[in-house]
Amino acid sequence: MAKAAGRSVEWPTLGLIGACYAAWAVGIFVLPGLSVALAISVVAGAAALHSSLSHEVIHGHPFRARWANVLLVAPALTLFVPYLRFRDTHLAHHQDARLTDPYDDPESNYLDAGDWEVLPRALQTVLRFNNTLAGRLLIGPVVGQLFWMASDWRLMRAGDRAVLRGWLWHVPAVAIVVALVWAAPMPGWAYLIAAYLALSILKIRTFLEHQAHEKARGRTVIIEDRGVLGFLFLNNNLHVVHHMHPRVPWYRLWRLYRANPARYLGCNGGYRYRSYAEVFARYFWRAKDPVPHPLWRR
């Protein structure tokens, strides 16, 4: 490991952050003159990668100084996700004993069965569609955002200042991006499409990261994909490896998994897919799970 200001630096992560911003800048400043569709694609990919890099920052990379890491990913490229709220809810999600819990896991896609039964039928239909991969791609960003903001609004009304602070700090993070897009030739509507597409891409990763299982260790997936999506997700598709070693950087996860795949697959009960192509083939039009948690009722 190299040293910088007396602290170790993870150069692969730092270099990728620089490349991510470079691709994003090319997308908003250069490509619109050639093809708006191409610009949207590049910006969406860069914004999705930026979210994965923000996840790395949450877990202490590439510097040991937290403030330096946060500054690296401060601009809100996807527009709608406040970093501080992402950080706090994701760290709460890493309490593995609570994984998939409809109340205590902030990233759970399940609802309590009692809550589900009293929902209007139209909303149940929307949520059932959202539990297919097609639905997660098309409406998942809106559904997830609305549920998240409603939950945070309740917390703020109850006096949770950390939640309020997370949203207030999001304002300058969005303002930086809006100002740059305003100065760029990329149309604002095109950037909104790119941001939504980035969030849709990220929904592929979260679609089946966790399943309802009686044992906490059996709830987290392995997807053995080394393609474009695996790169955009920074190997977080090896999700049980990440949960077992949350401080290990993205570029070392495959080495850990290859060294002893039986250990991780034995731990999660063989909850594995060979690739995202397999996931698409199985679940594009079919729900993997019910919306109400099959093992939980308050």
C-alpha cells in the first residue's frame, strides 16, 4: 500500500473515482454534440458507478480519513439519493440479524403481512409488479424513492435531526450537479433520464440481494457475474462475501471468493446465480418473492 499524508491510499479506488468523473464530464460536455442517446448512456453508467463508489466510501475507502472520502463522492450524480441518508441506512442494513426485516432493515423490499393486507388493492398491484425485474427497472426508482422519503418524513416529524441533516446536506450536493449540467450542452431532460436510468441499473443489483430465510446467514446472495454489471456494481454481486468482509475493498472480493467458494456457498445455503443473464431470464416478468414477508408477521 502506498502512503499519502501518513495514511494508506487505495489507488485502484481513487483512480476509478477519477475515471468515473471524467466519463461523466465527457457525457455532459462532449457527447451531446455527437449523440444525446450516447450521452445519456454514458452519464447513466457513470452515475451508477458513482453510487457503487459511494458504497465503497461508506465502508472506509479509499482513505482512512472519513471526511476525505466523503468529499470525493460529494456531488449527487443521481440527484435523488442523499449520501448521508444512504450511509446511515446502509450501515443499519449491515446488522445481519435484521436482514429482510420489514421494520429494522432499511433496505428490505418486504412488507409486514399485516401492513400488506390493509393496503389499497391498486397499490398492491403496483407493488406486485415492482417485485418483478421489469417492474423494478421501470417503476422501482419511483416506488423506492417515495417509500424512503415517506419514512424519512415521519422520522423528521418525530424530531430525528440526523435525518433532517442528511437531506439538508443533499441540497448543495445536488446544486453542484445542476450548475454543471446547466453550463453543459446536455439538455436537462436528458440528464433526468440518465439519472433515472442509473437508479434503474442499481435496482438490478438490489433486486434479489437478500431473501427471506429463517437463518440470517442464508439471506444473502452470490451472483457470479464478471461482466459490465458486475463492474458497475464493483463486485457487490458477491454480496455474501461483502457482508462477511465489509471492510475489504471491491477489487479484492473476487480473490476471496475464488480462494474458497465452498465456504461462502455453504454459509448462504447455496443462494447463488451464475450471472445476471440468468436473473433476467428467470425473473424479468415473474416475481421472485411475495411482497409480504413470508416468515414475518407483527
